[in-house]
Amino acid sequence: MNKIVSATTMKALVYLAPGKKSLEERPKPDLTAPTDAIVKITKTTICGTDLHILKGDVPSCQPGRILGHEGVGIVDKVGSAVTMFKPGDHVLISCVSACGKCVYCRKQMYSHCTTGGWILGNTIDGTQAEFVRIPHADNSLYPVPDGADEEALVMLSDILPTGFECGVLNGKVQPGSTVAIVGSGPIGLAALLTAQFYSPAEIIMIDLDDNRLEVAKRFGATATVNSADGKAAETVMAMTAKRGVDTAIEAVGIPATFELCQQIIAPGGTIANIGVHGKKVDLHLESLWDRNISITTRLVDTATIPMLFKTVSSRKIDPKLLITHRFKLDNILDAYETFGNAAKTKALKVIIEA
Ligand SMILES: NC(=O)c1ccc[n+]([C@@H]2O[C@H](COP(=O)([O-])OP(=O)(O)OC[C@H]3O[C@@H](n4cnc5c(N)ncnc54)[C@H](O)[C@@H]3O)[C@@H](O)[C@H]2O)c1
Ligand SMILES: [Zn+2]
Ligand SMILES: [Zn+2]
């Protein structure tokens, strides 16, 4: 009896309603288009965005949805049009699905793919399950070479490309430049790790949580500022001889932190926003109009996964440093509890083994 059940059903973490989720038995996904692949998940994780969904902040994600948009696994089945992968292949799943053909994909702006983008664990079922259906498999999966460290690669599905593309690349981090990263969560720390590709002279990390600032120091921050006293802008200006920073990366997503970026940006500098904002934020053109600054926004495209893959394989960066806890899929509710109480548990990224 058990055998029959396990052949057609699987365990999955399902969003039920704001504040409610459960680990349920769900039908195993099947191919729905010739470009699909079914992947058996080996390792996945939880993102801050999953917590946003559970609060009811992401209306596109409806009750009944299997959550998760990060992970690695083994290809179980492929549709007839998939040419890059076959059953048994070890793959990394991008959080963004891309057809590779539409006007946005042709510009490598995969996040805006007209039939993809961020749909996994949002508008289609996601990776916090034993199996997942990946649309546009040829462009949304990446081969994992033998012997690669799966846990490190889970960090490549979302957080490393997000910190790098939206923060470091958009922020134009340069050798010898001065960078401030507001927010030392997994995304801010991913920006910190990848900013160091460009040898900035200073990277100042700002957060309210001393534990996360301690981690930031170990990851290469040259200075840290706890902004709980409301004086972070003055502190950063004092640290930079009243000049401000060349790049200010916003990695929180609230008005106060975007305003802080505007207060500390040097003439000619770039404010690179990463945070997802739910509330309007004032733009202080009265003080910024003559300062030659740029402001950028971006939804992660994951176009840099192949490049980041090489930096991880060659150990230029070690994203495994971000992993603080490990759980089995059976205990994913404990994993959510731990991840959701990061201030107490000191959690950064949790690995879930399916
Ligand atoms: N643009 C994109 O494509 C994209 C992709 C993924 C995530 N995001 C967004 O990036 C942001 C960061 O993600 P995360 O997973 O690291 O989030 P997180 O919640 O784990 O980290 C945010 C950090 O900000 C700190 N913080 C909160 N208020 C602060 C304040 N007033 N001053 C200074 N620090 C403060 C918190 O202590 C925490 O360490 C979120 O808004 C997330 O939704 C954007
Ligand atoms: Zn995410
Ligand atoms: Zn496309």
C-alpha cells in the first residue's frame, strides 16, 4: 500500500492562508509542456520572501501553493523539447524561469520573461517538496558537475545572484571605492561576499542586529555600524571624511533604510536598491539634484549564475558560510520556526534535505 502511495504522491510545504502553512501529501507533479522537466529535489532552503508570502504580503501567491524557489536536485523526467538535460542529470534550479526567446530573455532580463520570471513557489508550485515541475527547463536549470558541493550551490538559486546583480553590478562597485550595505541579512551578506570581487577599499555594513554585524566582519566588512541609535548617517559621514560612499546598497526594503542610502551617498555615487518595498519612500531631490548620483532598481535575473558558479567551484567565495542550520523535509516546520526567529536563533540560511 505504502509503495503505491509513494509512487504518486510526495511531501510538500503548502501555503494555506496568511499565517498558515502545513506539510502535506500532494500529487507528484507531471510534465505539462514539452519544455518542462520534473526534478527530484535533494536540497532546498527558505527565503525571506517565503516569510513575506506567509504574512500575506505577496497577493500573486495564492493559498494551496507549494512554496520554495531555490534548490538542487536530480532530473526525473524531461519533455520532448528539452535538449540540454536528461533523467539522472544533477541540476541547480534558478529562482527565475526563462523561455530564452522573448524580448526580455533576449536582453538577459529573465526576471521579466513573458512566460516565466519569478513564478516558482509564487504562481506555480515550488521547490519545498520532493519533486518540482520546472518550465522552460533548458534555460531555467544549470548542470551541476560531479563532486560539486550541493549546499553551497543552493545559495546560487537566488541570494548570490540577487546580492551580486541588484547590489554589486548595479551599484558599480570599483577597485578602491567605498561601499555601504544597509542590511546584513542573507542578501546583504551575499552582496558583501561578491562586492569583494572588485576590491573596494572599504565596505561598511549597517544593521540593527549585532550578531549579523559580527558575521559581516568575518565575511570581510571593513567596518560595521549598528543603526539602532538613529545616527548611522552621521557615523558613516564621519567614517568617510564627510564625503559619503560611492555605492550605497539597500538590502532591507523599508523607507528608513532607503532614506539612509540617500543621506550617505557621495557625489557621483550610485544607490543600488535590492529591497522589496511595500510602502512609498520619499526621494530627496532637494538635496540630491546637484550630486550627480544614480539610483538603480532590479529584480534578480539570475543571468550571472554561470559566472558565480565558477567563483564558487574555484573557491573564490564560499557561500556555505551563510548556512547556519540543517533540517530534513519532514521537519520543515521547525526549519521555518528557526528561520523566522533569526534574531533569537542566529539563523542565516537553513538547508532542507528532501
Ligand atoms: N530585488 C530582488 O530581486 C530581491 C530578491 C530577493 C530578495 N529581495 C529583498 O532583499 C531584502 C533583503 O533580504 P534578506 O533575505 O536578506 O532579508 P532579511 O529580513 O533576512 O534581512 C534584512 C536585514 O535588515 C536588517 N534591518 C531591518 N531594519 C533595519 C534598519 N532600520 N536599519 C538597518 N538594518 C535593518 C535586519 O536586522 C536584517 O538583518 C528583502 O527586502 C527581500 O525581499 C530582493
Ligand atoms: Zn528568494
Ligand atoms: Zn522569456
